[in-house]
Amino acid sequence: MSAFPYETSEPVYRPQPQDPHTFPEPMAQDQSVLDLISSPHPKFYTRLLNLNSRLGPKAKEYNMLNPHNPIQLLGKAEFMNPGMSHKDRIAKSMLLLAQSRGDLLNSDGKKKTILAASSGNTGCSLALVGTLLGYEVIVITNKKCSQEKRDHIKANGATLWMSEDLQEEVDCLHGVHCYMQQEHVLCEKYPEKYFKVNQYDNLDNMAAHLESTGREIWEQTGGKITHFVMAGSTGGTIMGVGRYLKSKRANCEIVLSDPEKSNLMGLWEMDREISLPDCGEERLQKVKESTAANGGVQLEGAGKGSLTAIMRSGVGALETVDACVPVNDFDAFDECRALAKTGVMCGGSSGLNICAARVIAEKCADLGPQEGGYTITTILCDHGIKYMSKIYNDKWMQENDTRCK
């Protein structure tokens, strides 16, 4: 297997629009950067990369024995969006739909300031889209957000507020530690001034992936996708893509990749009333103990302590999800560093997704051959350039690796 993700001696489905030796036509003069995001035109789809080099030993052996029905691992290169993450899709969806409803104007017809709580990437994307649409944007994040993403938010035209500073400096936020709650308090107090994005409960978030990402994956795999693996933070991607794919192929398996110290897998198990050892309440208790001992999730933009409204928008918690795979944060970071050596540099949630997808691929190998093989697709959520001070910094990795504690 060549290190270059498009070059492989292994059998792999290659849809025609994704030919690695052709390039999209230039944008027309009347098009904007926004037209590149969730475009209906295949020439502007984010690429699907062949990640078979990251498969585990069982899956690789299976592929040698079953060349006509292989296990394929594909990654959708969402870091190719203008804002370098899949959050560009939801930023465009949430703001354009809000604008169409008149929600971005106050009672005097003046533009509100867009206010959003974000762990980083959504803030970058809202800064990009909001500024292009002519609005002022303010993003609230916390110290967990990498310095690169903080700088990216400001470079895209937004004002950045740190939640740790706000709780000390703003009277109405004294004692309010959570950046998501700070967004809520400020928008409730100043409804004429701020538009509350509320990305975690905003169903326009999920709509972006239902209407574009899911459709693109279906078309790019020629309808051959058997598994979709994705992390959850707001839940917009896994719920939106999951619903689209299941509408096309009911037995397509949707898999949640979840940091070990996240509560999502445990909450999903409780909702499904799974009573196996170390499931549900037992898993949540172990997460609580581990967090108390070594701190919470280090990975940015994946995992949650509770279910969002998007995750609860169906029948039960995370209704599209068929299975969950827990992954250690630093195993995910190691995967990112290994992937970078193949020429694809991604953020931590991409490493998380690939680790979980590899587990699924090994299980597929155990199941044995099936007609058409297995096509496992995941999301490469954002670009690794946003994490040079963390994931790709040897000193930071050594100082923060909880596997050594």
C-alpha cells in the first residue's frame, strides 16, 4: 500500500467524480466561498480518501483472501472545506435558515450580533460564514480550545471571548462556568442584541448533514456503504447522516465513536436497556471515577456529559445509532500522528473515528465474506494544522498522556 491515500494496489471502489488525476473546474466569477460549502454539484464535494492502510491485521488478511469482496475504509475529507472542518456545513445551514426566517434582525430591523458557544471549530465556521454574510460574530470558548483555533476564529473576523474571563468580568455571568450556559444567559438578557446560535439544540444543524453530507456519501460510495462511523458532540452529523443513510439502506450500520471519558455511550446503553457487564450505569460510574482521577476528555469536539436536544430528537437517545465503540483520547491522537505520515493531517476526532472504524473492520473480518464486501465510511472532521501545539507537539503529548498515569 502506498502512503499516498489515492494510490493503492488493493481493490477499492472509485466513483468517477473522485478521479485523483482530475480537478474541479474553477469557480465562476459570480460564485462565493459559501457556494463551496454543501454544494449540490459533485465537482465541489469533499473527497473520499482510501484509508485501507489504517486497517487492522484481521481486515488486511481478510482482504488478501477476499479481493473481490473487500473491506474498505474510506474517510470523507471534510478538512477540505473553506473553514477546514465539517462545521462549515452547519454554520451555513443555521445562519441562512435563521436569516430566511428573519431571526437575525431585531425589532427595529437592524442586524443582531451572532453569539455562539463553541469548543472551537463551529466558532471558526460561524466566524467565516457570519462575516461573509455581513454580521458581527462573537464566539465563546474555553481554555480547552487550542490556540490555533482561537487564532482562526479571530482571523475569520469574529470576536473571541473566553468563558473563564466572562464569569469574572460580566455581572450576569458570575458563577456561570459553562460556555454553553453563558451563551444562553446573555441571549436571554439581551434578546434584541444577540442571536443565539445554540448549536447543540439547533435542528438546523442536523438538517445540514441530512441534506448534504449524507447524500454526498451515498453518491460517492455508489450506495455500497455498509457502515458509517462518527463521533458525537452536538450529534448533528451522526443523526443527520444516519437518518439519510438509513432512508436509503435500512441495514446500514451507524456507529458512534466515543471518547472513553464521555457519557454518550453509557447514556445510549441505558436508553437501549442493555444489561451486559460494564454497560449503562456501570460505564457511567467508571467514567465518573476516571474523570475524577485523571481529568476529563482531552479530545476537542467529541464526547459529551449529557445528551443534546439533537441527540434526543428521535425515538429514544441517538435513535440512528446501532453500536458504540469507546476509544482512549491518546490512542486517537497516536492515530492522527500515524495518519499524518501518510500525508493526511487531521484533528483528534478524525483519529477517534478511524480507531473506532478499525474495530468495526476487524469485526467484519470475523463475520466473513459477504457479497459486495464491506464499505466503512467515516469523517475526517478537521485539519491537523489546528492542533500543532497539542496533538502534534511531543512535549504536550508527554505531559498530558493519561495512559501513563
